[in-house]
Amino acid sequence: MEKVKPRTLSGFMELLPAPQVQMERIMQVLRETYALYGFYPLDTPLIESSEVLLAKGGGETEKQIYRFTKGDSDLSLRFDLTVPLAKYVAQHYGELTFPFRRFQIGKVYRGERAQRGRFREFYQADIDVIGDGKLDIINEAEVPSIIYKTFTSLGLQRFKIRINNRKVLNGFFAILGLTEKAGDVMRTIDKLEKIGAEKVKTILVEDFGVEAATADELLKFIETPGGTEGILAALESYKGKNEVFDLGAEELKTVATYMQAFGVPADHFEIDLTIARGLDYYTGTVYETAMLDHPEIGSICSGGRYDNLAEYYTDKQLPGVGISIGLTRLFYVLGEQGYLNDQMNKAPADVLILPMTDDMGAAIKTATALRESGIRTQLYSEQKKFKHKIGYADKLGIPFVIFLGEDEINAGVVAVKDMESGEQVKISLDEAAKLIHDGLAKKNAGKVICDK
Amino acid sequence: MEKVKPRTLSGFMELLPAPQVQMERIMQVLRETYALYGFYPLDTPLIESSEVLLAKGGGETEKQIYRFTKGDSDLSLRFDLTVPLAKYVAQHYGELTFPFRRFQIGKVYRGERAQRGRFREFYQADIDVIGDGKLDIINEAEVPSIIYKTFTSLGLQRFKIRINNRKVLNGFFAILGLTEKAGDVMRTIDKLEKIGAEKVKTILVEDFGVEAATADELLKFIETPGGTEGILAALESYKGKNEVFDLGAEELKTVATYMQAFGVPADHFEIDLTIARGLDYYTGTVYETAMLDHPEIGSICSGGRYDNLAEYYTDKQLPGVGISIGLTRLFYVLGEQGYLNDQMNKAPADVLILPMTDDMGAAIKTATALRESGIRTQLYSEQKKFKHKIGYADKLGIPFVIFLGEDEINAGVVAVKDMESGEQVKISLDEAAKLIHDGLAKKNAGKVICDK
């Protein structure tokens, strides 16, 4: 038979088993952490009607969409989890209770140019709180505490959450007479970290006709030194010139204050007036999260406050606040940079039972008993030489092996080998279960990310 | 702005939040159970190159495939998890250790005619054990024990695992001189439960030219009474006439014997010689799982032994055994038939904190402390009347509410209300955490499926 060469599409992450175990561990931490903050899990289709998914139309993403027809239907694969959420909330409005808090971890699709570390199929892990008509500012302070809890639960330590407020920027633009150029100015400021102040100024002046002195004042403002306190003081000094600015400054102060009550340590966040977030729909607090040792990666968790989640589907005013982690890219980067904890068990089992007799009855019963006690157990049942059997445990990195021969069966014991230390003991099955439980607890005591 | 009507495609399951919690609980039980048996989690792309995915070509499924082009690429959405597994194992052969045990829970796509309870996007939950060249029969006995453990862990009680062996059928066909018609005969037998013995006979005789007496002997054989013992005895009586038959009979006996050692009670399985499974590639043991009170649903978990997983991709002989649960359909049926446990907490949180003061500091600290102790906590922060706030907890079914007013803050206590009993107590935060933990343990003590 002629063979087809098996291959995975370029830009699609397909992990080998051991890294997949690490990825699953990360997803489990995300699920547990998000749930701890009272968010519903949500799952929506990967395919939507193009008319619904692309209701907003235009935009940079449209040409990246996986769009096709099936029968008479014009269909598209989701390119983020926000549009499906907007659809969901608008469609099920009458059946939901607000504020509606949901998390979703799911794959999305963007046909970007394939390059190293960029993916066409990737997981996003999002949380959003959606209000009905109104949504209190407290939510904007709680969300960064979830970012903090999530990354520290994963084991990341050296990161910083950067916050800003779009009203502060918009208000300041108004003070400078830049309101009509606000969109262009914001998109330019967003590039500050990448291209530097000088280039930002050049673009502002040459491309968008901003006065040089105005550009200077703007740059001075957004680069205000002195940390959170310094910036809050600077904001105070502009007070009374513009209502939107004053409101934004007040929000930023409230968020910074409550964030600390929500448990975000002062050294893990900062106000950064350069953050605008490219997207048009943020209206209040915006967030980015930087890995301090890898600024080149860009933000690993971003989001913000928006006033109108579902305006393409409903007249209802649905304000919200949310964040998104680009999980596939994050996992790729963590792997590349050596952040993944290789000490934790990456094997598919905690113990491998090697039967040394022809009759498998005793081995099977041992496996069943260990599984009953919550130990992930494999029974090796292939007819192979001993060396091959033990090599199997070794290759997979299974931490414990139980040998079960005639002697052990007759004596009512099992021989347990700790594959790391090489130590071997003959003990009762109950003792073996305890030994394995304890050994695993020690082995898995760390966190999935190592960050020293 | 003109609005687009938000809608979900027909044939795509999109659950409301509370049922989604139940679905997640089921998926978590599946993940934990499969892991207990030493299976790796696996995740593969939803999109594959059509050339790779459809290597086998033809078949009933081809016209159901979601197939489209993106740029120059001819792409298809996966229609099961087996073909991607075959691709994965062939592609990564050198990097895997065999037997390779993996589970995968993921969405697959089939553009079937939409009808109630049939889905175009649905989850499959699969496990497979893949050998390199050989795979011991023990695996065929272990797999049904995983089916048993999975469904009992979910709470299902009244189900039966039906097993058969394709070699027994093929051997018996040879004995009856039906080898050349084996495919047609098997596909006809597969319909026995649906259409009855008489119609099966008619099809065999009229459509496939089987002698009436032969059809009678075949039907008598596959309907052998007497349960497992009776059938094993009947098989014994045909021994020595055909090698394949003898091998199959021996395998069936081994599997039946070891299944019991693996913990499957005798009343939860039976040998059923009518089971052939439509698919061509099964070569040994085959499984189906029936809900005793709902035979009309058909098998809720099926699978079997195959000799050549990846013949379209590689010359390597890769035998395996696996099962698949059609999770979306199963969930739909369980809901329709009232099997889902509505007693367990379906709210997004275990406790809701209602701050009764303007300053949120104390409420935020309480929320943070409860989350630290593992309690899923929501903080109600909207400016609403008390009635609306308590109504929020009520609508979501959050089991506990904590009121935090000036008095409580000053006394260093919290007021906890059990929403089900209506009881309210003022206690310390530690006591409250214990009360909530205990209350939840009781509330969630059951299993996700109720089957009395």
C-alpha cells in the first residue's frame, strides 16, 4: 500500500506526551484558580456562522479568518473567545444572571504567517465579568488579583502587572487638544516600549501632525517617574482641567488601592501610562503583564474594561472587564526559556507493576487495589525480557516499579523499587501505597513553572 | 446600528452555565479515571491536511467532512480521534515508548443531517493502548474494566458491557462457508438488536445469497443462551473445526476471566455474539456498553481490538485496543432522561460575600482569605438594593452567603447564611470556612449521575 507521509500542519502545536503532561498541569491550575474567584466554566462552538462571528466586520483579523462553506452555510472558526462570549451573552441574555462571570479555555484560529513561536491554532484562557447596564469599578481591581494569583499558582515569580486607564489617556489628549487624533496617538504610544520615545515623537509629529511641544508634553506625562505614588501625584496636578481625565485618575487610584487589598503585592504591579492596548473597545482600566526577565516576549496576560460587549447583537448595554492569556504561545516560550519544572512526574503513571509469573491474577489485583487508593497504575503485560520491561519504566520516567514474583505472592508482600534512588524494599501492599503516595507528594511538591 | 441576530449553529451544543458545570464535572471524572489507569493525556490539532486525514479515503464519513481550503492548503476538521492518533503515532514513532497509552477528550466534526440529539460538533472521549508489533491480550481485558470504573465513578449503575470477539465470528463464518461474505454478514448481524432475527435472516438470504439453513445455524449460534458460562461452553463444542475460531474462543475466555480480576462484577458484563461493530478494522475483542433502562439509546461506549492502526502512514505493525465515549450525545441523553444530579453545587461559587458598608476593604480581605482556604468565593460589588443582592445568590444557587456589616467587622465575625436551610450564624472567619467546607462536602457527596 502506498503510504501518506504523516505530518502536522505548520503553525499547529502538537506536543509529545511528556510536555503535554506539563501543559495539562498548567490548564488544570488555570481552571482551579479561575474557579476560585467564582467564574463559571464556559464552552462555545469552534464554528460560528460567518454573519454572526464577523458582525463587527473589517479589521486586521478578517483576512486571517478560517472561513468556508458547508452546504449552504457560510461558516468561520472563532479567532478569539470574546466575540463568542458577546454572542452568548446577547443570545442567552434572559437566562443569565448578572454580573455574569465566566472563564473559558479554548482553541482559536488565526491564519497568520507561520513563524517560530507563532501559532495558527492556539489556546486562549480568558475570564470576563459582564454587567447588565453597569459594572462596579471594584471588578477592575479584582481582575489583576486573579492575574497575580494565577501566575503565582503556576510558580512564576518575576512578573509585573502594568495598569493604566483609557480615560486618563483620553482626558489628557483632550487637555492637549489631541482628541481627534486620539486613536492614532494611542496606537503610536502603544509602540513606545518597542521603538523608543524618539521614534514615537517622530511618528506623532510627521505622520499625525502633532506639534513638537505637545508631543514632548505627552511623552513627559506618560513617562512620569516615581512609581505608583509618583504617578498618582502627577495625575493630581492635572486635576480640574478635564472631566474624563478626572474620572480616569479617580478610577486608577481606586483600582491601585483595592488591588493591594485583593492581595497583589506592591512590587508586582505598577501604573504605566504608556499602556493603551491597541484594541478600540477598552474604555477604562487596561492591563498588561510582563515577565521581568523576558520583556522581549511582550505581555503574557492582557485585557481591560470595555463598555459595550455585544453592541453588534443587542441594544442592551453590557459593560465588562476581562483578561486573556495566550496559553499556547506562553507554553512555547516557557519551554524555550527553560521555565518548565522537569522534576515533577511527567510519566503517565506513578507506578508500574511488573508481573514475574505467568498467571497475571495477583498482578491484576495489585493494580486494582493501587488504583482504588488513587495511585495512577500501569500493569506491564507484554511478553518481553526483564531488561526491556524495566527499560520501559525508565524511558517513561515512571517513579516506582513493583515486582511481583512467586516469592512475593506467597509471602503476601510486594517488592517496590524507587527508580530515582534505586532503593528496593519488600513490604505489604498498604505500606507500598503509602510509600508511593509519600514519594509522589515529594516529587510533585513544586510548581509547574520554575522561576528563581 | 443594525444588529445581527445572535444564534448558534444547528447541531452545535452550547450549554447554559449550570449544565455546563455538570458537563465539566463529567469531563473531570473522565480525565481522572483515565489517568488512574496510566494513560497519557493527548491533544492534537482540530485541523489536519486533507491528504493526511483522508488517507484512508472513501467511506461513509467522507461526505460529512468539514473540508475547505485556506491559501494553498486543502484542510479538513477531524471527524474522530482515531485517525489523528494514527497520524501521531506514525509521525512520532521514534519518540514514543510502546505500549503507548493515551487518552484524549476533544471535539470532532461531522456534517450529519441535523436532528434532535444528533450533533455536528461533539466531544469524543477515547482511550487507546498501542503496541509495537505485538500487544498482549491482557489489554483487551483491562479496557472493559476502565469502562466499568468510568461509568461507576460517574454514578451510573444500571449498565452492562457486552463483549465479543471478531475471530470467533470470522472463524464461525469460515465453518459455515461464509468467509467471502463475512463483511456483509457482519454488518447485517450488527443490526440484530434493532431489526430482529427475522429481518436479519431475510437480508442474509435475499440480499447476500446465504442458504436458509446456514442463516438459521448462524442465528442460533449468535443467540446462544446461558450467559457467559453458556456461551463459553457452546464455543467449546465447535472447537477444532477452524483455527481462527479456536483462537478467538480462547481469547474470549481469557478476557472474560481476567475482566473479573480487573474488578468488573459478573452482573455488569456479558458475552454477546451478536456484536460485530460496523467498522472494518476490528480484529479481536469488541465492546459495546448498554444502559439497561434505555436500550434505545444504543451503545454509550464502544471499541475493540485492531491489528493495524496506522497502515496508511507506515509499514510498522501497530496493533491496539481502544474505546470511545460519544460524550456530547451521552450528556444530552442523560439530561433528557433526568439522570443528572441537580443536588450538587451548580453555582459558579460556594459562597457570596455581601458587603454592607461603603468601604470594601474588609469584604475584600474576607474574600481573599476564603479563596486561600480553597473556597470558591464571589464578592458582590454592585451598587444594588439588598433584595437584588440576595436575589443574585438565590438565582445562581450559591449555597452560602456571608453578610459583612459594620457590627460584624467591629466584632471580628462574619454572618453566614445557609441558603438552603435559611439558618444564619455569626461566627469567626475560620469557623465560617469550616462550616462552608463541611456544607459543600455534604452537598457534593453524590455523583454527577443519579441512577437508582
